[in-house]
Amino acid sequence: MSGLNLRGALAILTNELMRFFRTIYGSILSPVLTTSLYFIVFGAAIGGRIEEIGGVSYGAFIVPGLLMLTLLSETTSNASFGIYMPRFTGAVYELLSAPVGVTETLIGFVGAAAIKSLLLAAIILTTATLFVDYTIVHPFYALGYVLLVAAAFSLFGFILGIWADNFEKLQVVPLLILTPLTFLGGTFYSIDMLGEPWRTVALVNPIVYLVNGLRWTFTGTSDVPIAISVGMTLGFLVVCVGVIATIFRTGWRLRG
Amino acid sequence: MSDSILDIRGLAKTYKGGTTALAGVDLTIRRGEIFALLGPNGAGKTTLIGAVCGLVRPTAGTICAFGQDVAHHWRAVRRRIGLVPQELAFDTFEQVERSVAYSRGIFGCPPDRARIHEVLRSLSLYDKRHTKIRELSGGMKRRVMIAKALAHDPELLFLDEPTAGVDVELRRDMWRQIGELRARGTTIILTTHYIEEAEEMADRVGVIDKGRILLVDDKAAIIGKLGRTEARITLDRPLPVIPPSLSAYALSLEEDGRVLQYRGGDGAGKGRREIARILRTLVAEGIVFEAIETRQSSLEDIFVTLVENGAASARAEAA
């Protein structure tokens, strides 16, 4: 048989989810605690002094931004650890010697990342209800956009996990690039609140489009057109797929 | 003669740094045999296995397994191959049974708890099936590696230094298990430093050094071709020269004429017969000897000679 090894893909997916559930307390408590702290600090302490933004309360305004903040860091970290740890321990030999190619590997890793991200999103949104009243104007688009971002950044994390040859490199991108860009990407404010030239500078930050894309699904308004947000996310996903396909074809950092 | 299950032609691998690990390997493995690949560290054993299993990208050459080109039919071929690498490598936080079930899954086999249990029982791991791998002893962890490789019932199994670092009892136990696998029809290729392991189990032996196969033959044939008999005859009184009646034999005088040393034969009985004739001649000529020690060269001696002398002299000697 030379067709896809779907059982292999399912085995990878299940294995990744089992790894997630082994640390379920940390996986749940960490986002709950972080989200609660953000709501207490930004929503209650600071938000009380800020008027409505785009027709919604400040607390409700920051919900999609906080969701994106956690989603990006958790999805990237999860996916990068998922492939880095087998490389680090040597267990990757099994994946490389098995009848699984790039398609099965991506179905397994990205599928697992998407499921984990949905769980995380559900946890964060449930936590948010304890602090603010918010509504999701386009719930199906929100679900689709969360899945799209989860898929794109799990692919990105997968690439990081293959690129990194030590734990420091594994942490560099999420901590020193993703998190700062997310904070500066309109998570806690509308970029329309910025004066020029900072508003224009902010548009260079790709996370602005992700946060605003998700914000549009929640509030129906955003600082940038939704089509651009979706287009950029899709483009990023396609680039990541291309990079991973090249990695598998050349064996870069995987095969000797 | 059995049909071939693996056919390697002109396999070469040069790493980025310029190190040549394989320099044109030709090798055919017969279905159902145990083949031992012997070689010193850095000889290319692990690279050769890696190239067949998909861990290493060859620079040149072709690999056909089960009659199919591995490069083109890798999915179909890999389903039928198992690998136990040299290093212990797994998610140590995972439970034994789950880890083995995962291995079965990624090789495309449907879940089969009964079969997993059977594999675990055969490796004395059943009682530890719910234990986390990190809590197992080193020997048990090595068994888990074997269980993972057997989970999808491979027809061709690679064992890279399977008994490295395990105690004698476990080593014997593993030899027994490998024998059982062969009895069930699994073709086994093992690399080893332990010549005793190859002598004990292998049907055929290959010697590799510096990325080249120096010799491949039946174990018995190698010993027959390259084996030597040694005899050390301690004399009552020193001899100044070897008597003319013994000049036809491969003898030398050592330790100031006190020891008559024989090195000859063919590994098939000729040496022992010649020693008997030498002793009869010594008795007939009244040369008194007080001790005899004889020794048949082992596969280890042959291996050391081959590697030390290199490919050219080895081939000449075998011919």
C-alpha cells in the first residue's frame, strides 16, 4: 500500500493529545490564572477609567486580544515542544523510520494543536465570563478563525521545533518575538488610539491583523479589514506548509 | 538458498563535513536469516542501517527491500521493517503499553491490544505494562525498545547493538528471544561489537570497516577459510633448530628454543591433523615435550585480522 497512512496520523494525533492531558492541570490552570490576572489588572483596574471602544466596554474589547495572546504562545510552544522533544531524546527515529510522511505528520501534529487550542479557547472564554459581559457577534467565524490561527501557528511551532537545537532557541521566538508583538499588536488597545506615525508603524506588526481578525468576529468591528486579516493568516499558513514540505523533502535537521 | 529480502548496491554516504561513512556498499540479505554485521566504532554500521530505515539520506546507490526500491516505495517498505536503535530513545513519561501501541499505530496497524499484550509477555514486560518507562531498569527499557520495534510484526528487523551495556543474563535472554523471532520467520540484521554474539546466533557474518564491506560469508565458511589452529608445545630441552622432518609444517621456535609454536591449518580440521603428525614425529625422534596447549582461532581473531590487514589482504587470504 502506498496511500496515506491515516492510522499513523491518528496515532500521532492521539499521542500528542495524551501528552497534553498528562499535564492537564498545568494546561488548564496556567491560562485560567493568566487570563484572570489580565482581567483584574487591565479589565478592572485600568478598564474602569477607559470609555467604550468601538461600541463595547473595555473589558469586552480585550477578550479577543487576550484569547489571541494565549492562543499564539500556547499553540506555538506546544507544537515546537511536540517535535523538539523527540529530536532531543532521539525518539524521533521512530517517526522517521515509520511509513509516515509530511501529510500524516501534519495531520497528527496540527490536528492535535487545533484540538488543544479549541480547549484553551473554551477555557479562556469561560474564565472571561467571570469578569466581563461579552458577546460573540459571529461565533462560527470566531471558531473558524481560531482554528485557522491554531493551524498556522502549530505549523510555525513545528518549524521552530525543528530549527531549534537547544532549549534556549526553542524559547527565543515565543518569548522575545511573539509575546512583545502581541502586546504591541492591539491586544489591549485599538491602534486607532495611537497617534501618527505610531499607528502606521503598528500596521507593520503582523499580529495586529490576527488580533483584529478575531476581534471582528467578536464585536463586528476592527482596525483593519477582516479580509486582509484572513488573507494574511492563510498566507502565513501556506508559507509554513511550504517550509515544512521542504524540510521533509531535504531532511533538514531531521535525517542525517 | 533462500531468496533475498534486502539488496543494497553501491550505497554511499558522505556527510556534510566530508566524512565518508559508506563507500560503495554491496550487500544482499537472505530471507529468514540472522545476519551479523561486525565492525569497529565508526565503521559505518549504524549509517548503513539508517540508510535502509530512512534515517539517513544516501549520497549514492540503491536499496531494494522486498523487491521494491526503498526510495520510491518507502511507505510500503517501511511498514515491513522494524528498527531497534543503539540508544535508548523514547518518551520516558509514557506508560509501556501506550508507548508500544503508539509504535504499532504509526506503522499503520490497527489497534490490537491482544497482540500488544502478546509482545509484552514475550519480552517479560506484561507486568510492567502500566509502568512509566522512566521507572524501569536499563535492561527493561531495552526490552521496551524491542517491543516497540516488534509491535507492527516486521518481516525484517534491524537490531543495532542490541545487547550493548546489558548484563550477561539479559544478553543470553535476548539471544534466546532473537532466536525465537527467527523461528517465526523474521529476518534479522544485527550489528554488534560482541563477536561471541555473532558466533552464537548468526547464520552469516559481514565485516565492515571504513564504510566498506570487507567480507560476507556463512559463519562456518569464514572460520573454515580464515580459521587457524595454534599449538604451543613446551619442550623438555631447547632445540637449536627445527628438525628437517618437521620442516613441512608451519612451525617456529620461540623462547630460546624451549617452545615449538605451530600456526596453521584451515579451520576445518587440517590444523588438528597436522598437530597430531607433529607430535608423532617428535616422539619418533625422541624429542621430549612436557606440555601442549592448542587453540582454534575464533571469529574474533578473524575479525581483528581482517580489520587490521584491511580489505586487500583479507580478500587475498580468503581466496
